[in-house]
Amino acid sequence: MNLAEGNARRSNKEKARFFEIALSSLEEVHYQCLLSRELEYITADDFAFAERCIQKTGSLTTSLRKAFL
């Protein structure tokens, strides 16, 4: 949602700020996955898959953010 909202902003600085917020939200998801693994709600394999997806998404979002700075 942060990416969609940020994309609607007019200035590059505003867009970059929303990408930064999206990265913070992604870190929250990462923590929730860690906690889920620790509480055994998800398997180690599920966590590994989620972590790879989180890392890839973070990398792509960081690249987008840098493009607007």
C-alpha cells in the first residue's frame, strides 16, 4: 500500500519517502516471520522462503527509492 500511495505523489522526494516507509513495513513483516518461526507457527523451510522473498522485495524497493533521490 505504501508503494501505491507513494507512486501517486508528485515530487521525487515524496515518492522516495514512501518507499522508505515501505521498507520499514517490510522489516515489520520480517520480524513477524521470525516470531512465527520461533513460536513454531511456520516451519524453518517456510521461514527461509519468506526471508528470501523479503530480501528480494527489499532490494527492489531500495533500488526504486534510490532512483527517486
